[in-house]
Amino acid sequence: MPPSVLSKTNFLYGLQCHKYLWTLLHEPHSVPPPDAAMQFVFDQGHQVGDLAKQMFPGGLDVPTHDFNTNIRVTRENLGGSRPLFEAGILAGNIFCRLDVLSPAGEGSWDIIEVKSATSVKDVNILDVAFQKFCCESAGLKIRNCKLAYINNKYIRYGEINPQQLFTVEDVSARVAEASGGLAEQVEEVLAVMSQQQCPEVGIGPHCAEPYECPLQPVCWAFLPENSIFELYFAGKKRFELYENGILHMKDLPESYALNGKQQIQVNCVASGEAFVNKDSIRSFLDSLLYPVYYLDFETFSTAIPLFEGTHPYQQIPFQFSLHVALNNDEGAIQFSYLAEGREDPRPKLAAELKQLLGESGSIVAYYAPFEKQVLAELAAALPEYQEWVDGLQGRIVDLLKPFSSFHYYHPSQKGSASLKKVLPALTGISYEGLAINDGKLAGVAFMAATYGNASEEERRKIRQDLEIYCGQDTGGMVEIIKKLFAMAG
Ligand code: SF4
């Protein structure tokens, strides 16, 4: 595509932030490439797009390998009566490629934009509004605008039924509303594209909305350590403070109403010391019943359900790590399970776990609602485990609680109670340097090793990294509990 032509993706980026679009076009090397988790989202989008085509029988796949061919083949077929997939429309210096352009009679067309999300967002409407503007500028008559997105109530039985997997919503009225002022917005973004200098844009909520901007590490780098953006759950108020020139937590005005947790945080920043509420920690520890089972699941989820009886984006557990401590004085023994093969991993995983989790004793998880939900969904899929799962739910203890309640807080947590921050703060054990260091990445890596085309060597490495990562989550919980016992005296 010629650099002077504005695509719909760049239009949306430009609306979000002039600086981001300019950098993307003029200094693309400064924009980090998408990570594996983001790439997985893109790949899912393509799979969903391909599936949506089945709703339009007889459609023509317009070639996309070459910009000019895409436009030419589209033009050659605009007189016909076949739906067009990936039709390319160039109108002056704006261009869009449409997921589906469907003939609607009397020479008019319907635009159908396919999304892998489960709801319609404002940015999707703007996306379609740009397509309509582009098509109409090129002389096409547009009748209706629709969004086809994932119906999260769909349950897979047998082959995927695209008519049921997708919700197709007519968004013509919303698109018409969003189209007011669109021509001016297009002009504005085109002007940004041709600027010689990078536009000056300050940081703000737009850095994460509607898309997480990949330039954040650069644009936000000027902030000092312990900036007001680390203030626990301060939300939009942080930007108000920032606009008023307050960057550091130590500069918060007296008049600023901190809640109890934020006050602890600010005090810890000032003293450089950890805050410890021994009594609350003690009562948390008293609630533990030995043997204690430290449990962590890893899951993956896909827009198009892979297995019978599952719904879009259902969390499918494929791995667990379990550390078992018979008492507080001795070490814990680790057990683990990592699914092999491409079949539904849940039956074997449930059977393994059932063998290992005894009849009594606390089951400790970090952010327990997740483990509870995974177990509940296991029972829903495998009713023979229902009674067992019912018996487990009351034994589950959330290790997040003492930290989200600020019974313990260390300034190096930077306003976060996540395991990834708490573990290093308490024990010095870090996730830095691990090849897999978060749950999303774990799911994506497992998918690549199991359903992708990873080589045998890559597959082995991924599985090894998964064992290390999941093992650190449960081993880390063991270490945290030891520290809490030491602290509580
Ligand atoms: S981080 Fe924010 S200010 Fe910087 S380019 Fe991205 S959106 Fe713009």
C-alpha cells in the first residue's frame, strides 16, 4: 500500500494517538513487534474470519497478496452478485479491506465486519463507519452495516455451526451516528501522516484505550519510581493528579483522600519499609488446615471452541502443579500434570488431580476464584466428578487475600498484590528470566506446542518451560506461607 494512503487500521490508530500513528509510519523500527500472546489474538481473528465466510455461500475470496491486484479484482466483481471476501476499496487516498461485502439488491451492498470479540465496542462501530465512508467515497451504494461477533452462549456439539457461533447485529444506526464528522477525522489523520515531525502527545488514558499502545515503555519512561500511577486502584484519578503536575507519591497533597490501602502504600514508599499486620496474618494462617495443597492450573481458551460441550473462550485446563505440605515445618512435595496429545485434556487432568488431592486439608490458590471456576467447569463437563468438586470448594483458601487486604505490603510491589510482585518482594524469587512468565503466555505456548507446528525440539523446550513456570507458582506459594509464618511469630 502506498505510504500516503490511509488504511482503516491506521485511521483507528490515528484517532487513538497521533504520535503512535506517526511513529508507526515514520519510525516503524521503534515499535516493538506483537508478543506471542498478541500474535495469538491476531491468528484467532483470521480463523474466525475464515469461519464467518461459511455464512455467505458462493462468496469470492479476493486475493490479498498484492495491493493493486486486490483492488482490481474487487472492481471487476462489483458488478456481480457474489459476496466478496477481503474486497479492497480505494477512494482517493483512503483504503479499506472489508471482511465481507455482500450484495443487497438494486446495486447496493451490505458491509459485514467480523470480530473475534463477544461484544460490540465503540471502536468497532468507528471501524465500520470508516469502511462505509470509504465505500461511498468510491461510489458504492451501502444499504446496511453489520457486525458478526462471537456468541459466547454457543456450545459446540459436533461440527461448528457458524450461524450459531456468530451473532450478526445490524449496527447501521450506530454507524450513521458515528459517521458525523468522520470526513474531518479522516482529514486530521491524513495530516498527521504527512507531518515531518513527530507530534507531541502527552500520556493519558488513551495509551490503553481502545488498544494497549506498544510505545508505553518509551512514552511513560520519564515517570519517577513510585509515581502516582503506581497508586493502588486509583483509576482515572491518577490522571487528574498528573494533569495537576503531581508525579511522585511523596508529592500527594494533604487534601488528597487516600483510602486505607493507599495510605499504607504511601507510608511504605516514604519509609522504604514493609508494612506487616501480624494479627491479621496470624488469623489467616490459623485458617489453614494441614496437609495443605498448593494448587495452580494453567489454561488456554479459544474463540472457536475446540472440544465437544465447550463454549467460546472457555478456560480449558491443560496443566496443574500441586505442592503438598504435611505440616508447616517440613518442605512440600511437588506433583504436576501436563497434558499430552491433541485430545481434550480435561478427563485425564481431573483423574490425576483427584488421586492427589486428599480427603481433607486446605487447598491454597493465588486468586482462588479462578481455580474454583476451573473446577466447577470440570465438574460441569464431567459429571462423575461433581460430588468430588463440591467437596473441594469449601477447602479452597485464597492466598491473594492477605496481600489484597494489605496485611502485608512491601514498596517493591509497586501497588500490586499479584503473585508476580508479591513473591519477589517476600522471597527474592523472581519471574524475570523465565521463558514463560505469565498465564496468557503459558496458554499460547501450550497451544503452539500441541496444536501448532512447533518442531519436536521446540515442543520439548516449551513443555519444560511450562513445568518450570507452573511449578514456580505453587512452589512460590509454599515459600510465601513460610515467610508469613516467620513474620507472624
Ligand atoms: S504510549 Fe500513549 S502517548 Fe505514547 S504513543 Fe502510545 S498512546 Fe501515544
